[in-house]
Amino acid sequence: MRIKRMSSIVEGEAESARMRKDETHYKEVLTLLSSMTIKNTSDSRRDKYNNLPFSANAKFSGREDILAAIRSALNPESQASLPKSIALFGMGGVGKTQIATQYAYLELESFDVILWISADNAISIGQSFRTIADGLGLLESDDERKDVAVAMYKVKKWLATTTSAFLLVFDNADDLAAVKTAWPTSTRGSILVTTRDLIIATSLVTTYASIETLDDDDGSRLLLKAVDLDNNSLTEQQQTAAIAIAKTFDGLPLALTQIGGFIKQRRLSLTEFLPLYERNSPKINARRAPGSDYEHTLSSVWNVSFERLTENSTHLLNLLSLFHPDGVFEDILLQGSENIGEEFAFLSDEMDVGDASEELLRGALINRSGAPAILSMHRLVQSAARNRVDAKRTAKYFDAVVHMLCWGFPDHSSTDICHQISAWARCEKCLPHVYNLVLLAKHQGKHPDDGQQYAKLLLRCSWYLYEREMYIVARGMIEQAISIFEDTNSLEYASAIDLGGLIDLDLAQPSKALVPFTRALEIRKAKLGLEDPFIAYSLNNIALAYTEMGELDHAFAAHQEAIRIRFQANSDRIGNSYSNLASLFLRMGRPEEAEETLAKCPSLKDFTDDTFLSTGNPRFSGDMVLLSRIRLAQGRSTDALRLASKALDFRRRLLGNRLKTCDSEYDVASILLNEGHVSSAMQLLQEIVDISETFAEGDGQRARALYKLSEIYANRDMLAESTSCREKAVALRSALRPDLVDSPFEETEFSRLCLWMLW
């Protein structure tokens, strides 16, 4: 096997050398292949980096047995055939994250690199990988920094090749599928997981430690550290009070830390706290929410603090309880609160927000860090805050958060607009918080008063997710929006079902997409009349679905009508219709007419490479892909390869490692294969296989690439490799399209798993 691998490397180097001799022909391909190489870490140099999100806790106490177990399991000096791993399993508030943080700081010198991943869900995992990739210097451009799939791919590649001793921490790992996608393929390194999910604790890691509450002695020591008292200089009365408090709160670290903050803030003595707490207990018990005694214990601690907050601080606390707990940018509050209404008007004033947050900071209810400022809150503090607010008031806070988050996303429902790249950075700030609202509505029964505005937020956010090719998340969000819209004849509803159709289309389900496309057209005709440019937009989508279904005459008729309407309205989207019609002509086997039609696009009339790419709009890379395919059909493979390679480079930089990038890689690999550059084609096909594993929508692209690799291996008499690729390809095809189970092992059958033209 090693001889074969070395042979492939030598062959690849020889192939690159041949290409360099004809650099005019292969310049773009050579640049691409070079850019695919991840930062070389196989030399003796070792990186030093960490992205620990918390400062070292000088008041950490106890847990020596757990820390010893982690050291034993993760010792970077020990040899193992698999990554060394351990999970810290336990309920919220027992200190799993604090233990992981303490271990990381204690072992800073043992590991060259410590990587911390917020593992709540796929969105937070992706954002953590992006921070890590940037910190390790793996991202080479601003475009790459925008895409989480690129970051995950590059970090996983780096982990697989680095000689640096690394610790990978998955904190709050509650989504098994998302964690599996992010799990490294490296055979070395150390992995620490914190989770409340026993399945995660037992299925991914080698061993796990169950984290329990503190005993009376350790609990009292933690409390004493929190209030800055020296254990050696205590009076007997203070010692007794500390142990009594620890017992009262069952040794829960989070509760004891919170109590310490409260005692310091109120300048209480240890002996004064329990009587104060007991005087408030009847009030606390009266509003007790359903749940475990443990949850009630924590809630009762915070209720003592909540009772003493000013009005603005209470509002801010309740609003933050509905955001994602990690990372609420203050500018979402300041800028998103414009025209929000009198009750929450303080949010638009920087000084007022500062005063409200300062009170929460003093009470240890939130944290504030960074510039620009970011607010965060422990998940259990959020839960306690939400539980004490009745449904009517919760709905008002929910509405206010919706209002603020709408600031982050453009409105696609009333105007035919293209990709909104300029808003992506703002969208990214708001995305985790929209997703958190979705989870609260779905799983905890939190709902807005203004359901229609909430549905509009979901719609706007879904458009952004669609533009970033996060189709599965977008689909879940848009389905919720569709279920909320009361007026099923509104333009917003039409936009929502239209977007659902576009997601189906990009995931190679054109027949399914045609149904919402047709309904959206009916709604728009009724609302806007027959000649509005938005009617042309609907017709264009219908034509795309017909093209993918092979019903080319229907597609042609729809395109012609769309062009007529846009031309008559002098629409700036006429180029979109011409390029889509050009793709239809190519599908019909009429490349010359395809070229003539594409040339009618106002922005593409001279067909220079700059005209495709200068706008920075990813839609125009689709036109470049189309022209490449036209040139290939015309027998002009040199031009086809140049255009396909440039489109791939553009898509990789702007869109990251997702469907469209995989699709372009397949185009380039196919052209190279036809020209006899087998090794380079295999390199691209293998990259499709690798990167398509980092996102849920990649199975069709992976199956097609595996099919082609299987055929290449078979032609080289590498039967074991061919069989492995074949089995994986067939399994993926069967899972995606059960109707193709008995289809022949041919490229046309695997191409049915991917869109013919992925714009």
C-alpha cells in the first residue's frame, strides 16, 4: 500500500512538471492544485496557539480526582493508535466547563495547541472552527474567513498532518450528528468533551468521567474562595455557615459561585446569607416552575438576585435569556433596537445599555468581553430568567428580540434582488440567535405575540442560509415560517414557498420544487398583475425546474415569457434570464445558440474573465461555469479548462467548500481526466470526497466523485481501492435515491444525484 501511495505522489509530481512546461494552457490548474495544499506541518517546527474563551479561574477548587483522570486519559506523551479521549458527563451547573478550562490551563505547556469548540449545534461548531482556522493561519483570504466549511476542512486536514501536540475541547456537546461531522480523522492528539448526553459520552470517546456535585468540604472551600476568605483564618461560626450553605445548595458549583458573587455584591457576612435566603423562599416557592429539585435549587439562588434588579437591567436580562448564550454583540442591541417602542428604547442608547449590563455584571449574571463588546450568559441563568417570566411577558420579549434580529437580514420578499453579499457579515452575527429562537419555539413553547413578524425573520434568515448553501438548516427554518404565515396569499408567503422550492432544486429534487414554484407564481399574479418583473422571476424558477426534469419545451416557453416581461419592464435582471436560457440551449445540445444567448447578458458581452468575476457576485461564477461547458461542447477544451478552473477558484474563495465548489471541482477533474492528467484529476476527486463530508448536503457530490474514483482505480488494476469506492458510492446512492437501487453503475446514474446546472 505504501509503494502505491509513493507511486501516486511521484506520478502527481511528474504530471505537474509536464503541466508547467505548457504553463499557458495549465496556469489556472497549477494555481488551483497548489492552493489545495494545506499549510505544511510535517517539518520539525511546532505551532503554539490556543483559543481558550475563558480566563484562568483563580478561585477554582477541588476536583483533583477528575483532573487526575483527565491527565491519565489525555497524556500527550503516551502512545496510542487512536486519538486519546475522555468525556466529562453530568448535568448542567456541576462544573464540567470549569473543569475542562482548569485542565487546559494546567496543561498549557504540555500541549502546543489547544483548540476550544463551542459544540451546542452545527452553527456554533462552524463558527468555532472558523476562529481556529484563522488563528492557525490556515485561511488565506477574507473570502475564506467567511466560510465555516472551508475552516472545518482546513482544520481537520491540519490536525491530520501536524506534528504539534494538540488538545481539542468540544464544550457543551449536545448535538451528536454535528459533533460527528466535526470529529477529527487524525490518529493522534487528545480530545476532551463536556456533555449532558450519555450517548455522546459513550459513543465517540474512549472513556468518560461522571461529574457529581461537590461534597460539603469542597463545596464550602469553593464558596470561601468566591467571597475571598482564607480557609485558615475563619472563625468557627464562619466555617459552620459555609458548610451549611454548601449543604443547602447540594454542593452545586454554579450555585455556590453565584452565591459568592451575591454575598460580595451585597457586602453580606456568611452568617447573614441563609436567613436572607430563607425569608425569600416562600416567594420563590410560590412561583416555582416544574422541573427537578436540582433546577429549583439553582433558580432559587438567582431569584434572590433577580428581585433586586432595576427595570432596565431586568429587561436586558430577560431579553438576553432568549438570545444564544454565547456571544451577543452589543451592536445587535444598539442598532437593531431602532424604532423598537418605548419600553425597550433604552437599548438604542449606549450609556443606558452600559448601565443595565453593569448591574448584571456585578451580580455575576452575565459576562462581557472583547471589542466590539460581546455579552454572554450561562445557559442555566438563562433558563432561570425565562422560567420566572409568564407567557404574556415572554411573548413581548420574544417580539423585541425578533425586531432586533431583523436588522441583520435583507428583505427578499417584495423585490427581485440577487445575492446580498454586503450584508453577510451582519447576517452572521445574528444567525446563532435566530436559530436559538427557533429552538425555544420548537422545544420550550416560547412564542411571540407577532407571529407574522417572526415568520418574516425566519424567511429573511433562510435566504441568507440559502445563499451560503446551508440548505438543511434553511429548510427547517423556512418550513417553520411557512407554518406560521396566516395569509397564504401574501407576497411573504410566496417568497417562503419559493425559497423552499429553490432549496429542493439545488438538492436535485426538481419535480418537488415545481409545486411551490407554481403556487408562488399564482400568488404573485394575483397580487402584482401579469406584467410585474416578479412574475418573470417566478417563471425563471419554473423554467429551471423543467430544465432539470428534462421537459425542455416547457422550460423554453417559460424562459421566453420571463424574458419578454423583463425586457418590457427594463429590468436589471434580464441578464439572469438570458444566462438561464443559454443553459437550456446547451442542455438541448445547441452550444452555438447557447453562446449567442449568453452574450446578450448586458454585463457579459465581451466574455473576458474579469467581466464574470469583477462584481464579486457568486451568481456570475455560474455564468463562467456555463461558458466553460459551452466551450467544451464546442471542442475548445483549453478555454473550457481555463474558465472552469477560474470559476472553481472564485467559488472556493467566496462560497467555501460547499456544493457549488464540489460541482466545479468535478468539472475540472473531468476535463483533466479527458486530457490524460489522471493524478491531478484524482487529487480533485478525492478533495470532493473529503470536503463533502463536512456538510450534510454533500452526499450526492461525494457519491458521484467516488464513482469516478472507482472507475479510475479499476483502470489501474487497483481493485481493492476500486471496490471500496464503489461500495461507498452505491451505499450513498441507495440512501439518497432508493428508486435507483437497481440502476447500473454508470456515470449518468450518479449524475442524477446532482443538479445538471448548479447556479
